[in-house]
Amino acid sequence: MTEDDPRGPQQEPVAAPTAEPAPAPEPVPAEDPTTAPAPARRRGLAIALALSLIAVVALAVPLAMLATARSTWEDQNAELRAHVESLTDEVSAQNARIAELEQTEAQLATLKEEYSSAVNQGAQGTELVEELEDVADAYQKCVEAQQEHFDVLRNSELYVQSSIDDSEQSIVAFCDEVAAAYRDFRGKHG
């Protein structure tokens, strides 16, 4: 009985006496695990089998993913290696072509220099020829002027002596200039 009960004090029911005493319970033999009932063992085996199956599946999925990933990686690796080999061959071919072009460029530069030198020599040769032709023409005029002067001297009675002297001095001065020009030409060009 409790004092806090609002209904007040109550009596507990008393059991009626019985005439017969209750039979004693029969002793239950202790269960032997090897003799456990079959349904409980089967249930335990089923659970163990289910857990084992789950573990196998749980391990199989990552293993399958790993095998797939490895196969994919090996395929990609083989493709990349083949691509790298192809690029390496292409780069080697391009480097060989570049070396050929550099050699050709060097040969072209040498040919340009030789051509330029030949053109310059040709131009110098042309200038030399023109300069020498001018000197030769001047010598020819000097010779012609001397011939005329000799004709004048042969017929000196037809001319005034001062004009003969002036003509001679003019011819001598002109021929001296021609000789000086020829000496300058030889000094410059050998």
C-alpha cells in the first residue's frame, strides 16, 4: 500500500487456499548445443550464410571494379604509349627536316654571298671596262690630235706660229692628262 494514493488505503487481495498443492515442475534437461532444436540451427546457418553471401558480394563488387579499372587503365596506357611513340617518330622526322632546312638555309646564304660578290665584281668589272674604254678613247683622241698636229707642222706655212704653239701645248696637256688617268687606273686596279 502506498500513502500517496488518493483513493485511500486499499487491501491487497488474498489468494484462496487450495486443497491441492501445485505440482512441482518437471525438470527441463539442459540444452546441449549439439542437440539443439533443428529450426534454431537452421536459422543460425541461414543467417551465417546470408552474412557470408553479403561479405562475398561486398568483396566481389570492389574486386570487379578494380579489375575493370585496371583493364581500362592498361588499355589507356597502351594507347598513350602508342600515341607517344607516334609523336616521338613525328618529332624525330620534323627535327630531321628542320636540320635539312637549316643546312639548305646555310647553303642559300652562301650562294647569296657568292652571287652578291659576283654581281659586285661584275659591276666593278663593268666599271673597270668602262673606265679603261674611256682611257683608251682618250689615248685614241690624243693620237689623232698628234696626227693633226704633225699635218700642221708639215704644212706650217699655212698656219700662224702662235696657233701652232697653242695647238701643240693643248695636245701635250691633253695627252699628259690621259697618261695620268691611265697611271691612276693602274694604281687602283693593278
